[in-house]
Amino acid sequence: MHRTFILKASEGRTSPDFSLKSLAGAAGRMDLVCRCIIAALHTPQGPDRDAEIVVVLEGEPDPPLALTFTGGRMERAPAGEVEAAEMVVLAMRGGLAGAKAERLGFEEAVARYKGLGYKVYYLHEQGRPSMEVEFAERSALVLGDHKGLDPASERLLDRVGAERVSLGPISYLASQCINVVSAELRGKR
């Protein structure tokens, strides 16, 4: 089962000039982005070959910028935030195998995967319980950062027929959501 996570990072820095020592501060919550990349791709055996993550960065200085990390094409997956941040910088500069950077906004990213035949799911507290969902063989799972998704993005997901899926009645960190969904989907193989 192939899964792609689409993370809308509303403050994520769109230039590789951020400090690796201040990922949560001036870097525009790149700590959150890095934790999500780790959650999507890292396994004890190496990169998760069935996973991909698209991070749509919407912060300064030149949004949007989408970074795509494809586990099946990567030599290694990051195990820590600094290593993930270094990989983000390499991806932005076009120097990381299995990753690419492109000028692509959230709407275009969702449309791309919908057009490729992926079933789109929106991880949302008010959705159908994930344990009741029969995920498609090709699933695109959308989630927001610490701010969540704005109303316009939610309307877009409604227009493309995204199914809202809940992981439970409380809020989780985006990276935790990715871990839970990945564990559930690996268990359904």
C-alpha cells in the first residue's frame, strides 16, 4: 500500500538559509517539518519504501515551495531533526537523491495526487474513525501544521472529495498523526 503524506507548513521557510540550531524559531517551525519527514520515512530497516511526504512550505521569503521526499528512491531516512533539516537544505538545493523541490502550492499538490488516482484523506478530529476506514491502495493523507488547515484549504479538500479521517477525539502533533497512520496501514498489509 503506497501512501503519500501532504503537509501544509504555513510558516515553513522557503529558503535553505535557516539555522540548524534554531529550527523552532526563526526557521518557521522547521522542527515540525523535520519531525514529519522522520515520521513518514524512517524505519529501523532504512527508508520506508512505500511512503512519500510532500511538504508545502508557505513561509518567507518566497512561497510556495514543495519538497517531495520519496522513500523508495532515497538511500537513507533521517533519524533526528538536525539530520532531517540537513536533508531539507540539500533538497532545496537540488542535491538529494529521492527528493525534489518545486514551485508548487497546496492546491496544486492535492490536485496532482488526485489526478494520479490517489484517494485523498484529510486527517481531522471530526472525521470517521481511522480503524473503520478501508484505505485505498494509493492514499494521499493531508494534514496541517501546528495551525491546522485554513478554511480555504478545507473547502478545497471538500471539493476534491477528501474523506475526513479521525485518529481519535484529541489533537495530536502532525508527526504523531503520521506515525499512527503509518502503523495502522503497515498492519493492514
